[in-house]
Amino acid sequence: MTRSLQNIALVVTSGTLVSKIGGFARQLVIAGTFGIGAAYDAYSYAYVLPGFFLILLGGINGPFHNAIVTVLSRKTKKEGSYILSAIHTLISTGLILITAILVIAADPLIKILGPGLNTDIHKIAVFQLQIMAPIALLAGLIGIGFGALNANNKFFLPSISPLISSLTLMTFTGIFWLNKGAIYESQQLALIGGLVLALGTLIGALIQWLVQLPTLFKQSLFRVKLIWDWRHPGVKEVLNIIGPATLSSGMLTINVFTDLFFASGIVGAAAGLSYANFLIQAPLGLVSNALIIPLLPTFAKLTNSNEQDLLIARIRQGLMLSAASMIALGAIFITLGTPIVALFYARGAFESNAINLVAALLIAYGIGMPAYLCRDLLVRVFYALGDGQTPFYLSSIGIILNILFDWVLVGGPTPWGDQMPFNFGAPGLVLATAAINFLTCTALLFKLNSCIGRLPLKEWSLDGIKLLIAGFTSGLVAWFMKTAVTWPENGIGLLSQVILSGATSLLVFGLIGSSMKIKEVKELFILLTKGIIRL
């Protein structure tokens, strides 16, 4: 990576790491307070749609962020300010209508998401969804602000702002935990707990947007002015990217809906998926932000300047860095799933059954990590090329396949009354998503090769196989250390087991990858070392 990209990556990594630490703390507080009980199980369904908007529209690397960065990176500040005002006006109007729909249609939406939920959990989920509905509007405002700041080389605030929502939710949860002894009826306890989770999430999102405003005003990137101009070339360009990109990313959320539909018949599956997904998303988000955010403006500029050779080199760099980091981390999650879950969650209401469920899900997530991030990177390349249709079409096909794979891997009924021969339970839902991401990633690569041409796919595939060999070997080392060493059965023992086994696994992966002359492995470790030194 060039010096400027490394500097941006380090800034983003530092800010994201702080936010992820806050997210870890938040999840620990929630796990210890609610476990996989009714309040959090209901929240897992109620948060799907608000969370969809917050992650899809308001998240870094989301469609709004990508579209704003791609377009504003090529515009003057004056023109960019006008474009942002018009986008704010148009998008906010649409999101206000969506917010109203979420409030009015909360009950049928929860029925669709969780047809197998019992009455009490269903009622709590409806109540929570109505409270969190305004997050749809806030998410759009947050995403536009993130994109405007990144396009003007402001990276730290967007990467650290999720910490605010984590601290807010932790505060609400802590107040509930301190006072729950005064609530005697379990049903009342679950209802009030659900209210606390929903309010904490909503207020956290509100503050996350408000902290952007001073910097946006200072940079003349935000004006309280309604501009109804969808014909401006820059506005049209943003909308042309946002539309297909949002639909494409939205297809992935439909896959989440599908998973929750099948999970509603498995006790605790929705809450377990949420806990396991968080453990994956923390390092995944950290690496994704550090790699993709610096490369996104570069992709946009290179496609605009027709520097094809350099663009191909950057694509290869992004793919190999993504694959190397995710294979190395995936090997750790697969081999150390149970001690990792026990280390982070085993306290309070989080007992042994919850540990076993989340550990199995974590292992399944670890298998799919490389395909997830590589697919994410390739989608951004297509956005930079001005092609949002290809990711959309592939995501549409992925929805159909995901329903089929979910049905097969959770042992659904056959048309003739028997059960499917495979029954992986809740982990089968994660494995189905992993298979879809792998197929989508492969299709995107072939399509990109037909668009750009001259992609050395054979060479990239061979390097990918080398990375898998390194990951398999490093995973064996971690497994050997976990089983061969007698670790103390306490928190210190778990911490030592995870840190020492994981660190040894990473070291082995780095040595093998470097010996196989995969230069991105060396770049990755240099980047991590500099990040640790700076922190």
C-alpha cells in the first residue's frame, strides 16, 4: 500500500478499533443482563429492519457512503455542497415515509419475520420495532454525512462515532440491570427490558448523527435548506449508484429475513445468531474499514482516469489482503470457537447451553469470512465502475439460492413428508449464507474479467490456494495448543488459551504466507504492526 493509503488505513483502524472495543463492552453487558431470554430474542427480530437501515444506509461502506464518496471525490467543494443538500432533501422525504410504514405495519412485519414466535415475544418485538422506526431516517442522514466527511479526507470521526451508540445502549442496559431487582413479574421484566434495548438503540443513533453536524457545518457540507433538484448531473450520478446499490445490499438483508424465518422454530437461535455475528463483525468490520475505505476513492479515481493496469493491481491487492486477513482470523474462530464464546459471554444469564449454541454458530461464521469480505470488495469495484446492476442481479439470484440452502441445511420437510437428510440446525443457516457469498464472489470475478479483461485469475487462484494452506496449517497449530496444553478452568485460563493459541496461529500463518511469496501477507503484518505501535 502507498504511504497515503497506509496513513488513512491507520487512522481508520485506530478509530474503528476504539469503536469495536466499545461494541464488545456493549455486547458483554447485554449478554450478562439478558442472555438469550425473551427481551433480547424479541430484540433480535425487532432490530432487523432498523438495523438493516442503520448498517445498509448509515454504515461505513454502505451504499450511501459509497455513492457520496465516489461522486464527491471528483467534484469541487461548492458543487459537492449543492449535491449534498439535494440528496438530503430527496432521501429524507423517502425515509420519513418508510419510518411511518414501520410504525403502522410493525405487527404484520414481525409476523412475517418470526412466524414461530410465541405471543409474548411477538408483542415485545412489535413494541420495540415501533420505538426504533425513526432509525430509518437517522440512518440515511448518518450515511450521507459519513460519505461527505470521507470524500473530504475526514476519516476519524466516522470510524469512531459508533462508539457513541454503544455507550448509550450500555448506559440504558446498566440502569435496567441495577433496578431489575425491583421488577417482580418475569413478563414485566421482559417487557421493560425490551423497552430499554429499543430506547437505547434509538437515542444512540440520534446522537451518532448529531456529533457529525459541527464538522459538516465547518466544512460547508451541510445546509438547512430544501433543494428539489434530481436533474443535476451530480445528483443523478449519486442516485444512479444509490438505487441499485441499496437494492443489492437490501437483497442481503432479505437473506437475513429468510434466516430468521427458519430460526423462529429453533429455541434461542435468533439471539444466538446475533451474539455470534457480533463476534465476527467486530474483526470483520475493523479489517473491512481499514482495507476498503482507503481503496474506495482510489478505485473511483483510477476508473475515471482509465489507468487499467494500476486498477488491476489495486483490485488484486484488496482481494489478497481481504482473503489473507479473513482466512487467518477464520482459522482462529473455527478452532477456538468455544473458548472465545466462553471468554466473552459466560457470565450472568449466559449459561452452558448458550455457550454451545453460539460456539457452533461462530465456527460456521469462521468458515464463511473470506468469501464475505472478498465479495464486499468486488461489489465496491463494480460501484466505482458505475455498474450497480451486476451486484443487484447476483444478489437477486442469491435470495432464491439462500432459501433453498436454508431449507436443505436445517433439515426442512420434503414435498413427500420426510425430512431433508442434512440437519445442521442454526449453524446450517450460516453455512448457507457462506455458500451464497462464495458463489457470488466467483461470479463477480468472472464478470469483472469480462468487463476489464486481462485479469490474471489463474495466478490469483493459486495464491488463494496458498493462503488456504497457510490457514489450515495455522488452524491445526491453534487446535493442538488448545487440546495439548492443560489450561486453568477460569477466566485467566480462557484468556491465556485464546491469546496464546490465537497469536501462535497468526504467527504461523504469517510465516507460511511469507515463505510462499505472497507479498500481501507481509504488507498486512507491517500494517498491523504500525497500527499497534501508533495505538
